[in-house]
Amino acid sequence: PDRIYLKVTQTASNSRKGKRTAKRSDKIKQALKALDADAATDLGAAKLLRELGMFDTLRDQILSGLPVLATCAGMILLADHIEGDPTVHFQTMPVTVRRNAYGRQLGSFHTVHDLKGLGEIPMTFIRAPYISQAADDVEVLAAVDGHIVAVRCKNQTALAFHPELDESDALHQQFLAQCKNA
């Protein structure tokens, strides 16, 4: 596969270990060209990746330069810190995120805002996080109402919103170009 999508709606309760897990990790190392990390929950995605024996392999791949587009909970998976929560996952991006920063489902919203390098694009936020702190080597791509909602650090792009829910494919085209150059 050219990419692996991390879209988690439920965690697996019956994962297989041993030889099958080792084979899966080897296949990932050989075939994975990019990662589009979009998860229903960061906790569910991290648990599933660990149960399937994929967590360490993916983390190593990210640290080795694998292009990553992480949206919403995917942003939380990459973060070094989660505000008010000792839980961490990949820790490959030097940012602190605030989970469900805009509130519950009713706090979800849509806006059109500037994204560095692309101009105005539609942004749909669903129980979205935002970045409360970013290290100096993190490039801020967009902020909405004073909150950082899109960043890039080396091979990783993290978004608090869901570009796949809007009509513009500019962000995905940009990511595909990044993958070709990787």
C-alpha cells in the first residue's frame, strides 16, 4: 500500500501476536511511503497500534522521515505533551495539545481561514484539539481565534481540523507532493 490510514472507531479486542505481528511490522517497513493519521480517538488508535504490534514500527518510521499528515486525534498521537493529561503516544512532534479544546460535539464548527502556503481553505473542526505550545522549530501554518490549529515540523504536518470533510483538496495535494519529494 502507498499509505496506511489510521481510522479507529473501535479497538480490536482479539489481536493476534507472535509471527503474524512480526510479519506485519516487516511489511510496514518495506511498503509504507506515507502516513495519513486520522483517528476517532488518540487513546483508541494508540491502543490498537500497540495490540497489533505496529506502534514502535510506525514511531521509528516517523522519526526516520516518513511523511505524515495527522488530523484531529492524529495531531494528539504525534504530540510530545497533552495538556492536563500524563498520557502520551508517539511523541514525535514538539508541541503541547489541548484535547477537545473547543468543547463537545456541539462546539464543532466550520470556517474558512488562511493556511500558510495555500491561502484561504475551508476548515471543519469536530471536537477538535488545538496547540497550546509549540517549540521554536515548529512552523505554524494556521491559527484560528488566536489558537494554533495547523503546524509542520520536518516531515510531519498536524491539523486540528478535518480537510477530508471539505471540498478543497489543496492540503492533500500538498501532502502528496511532499511524499513524492521524500
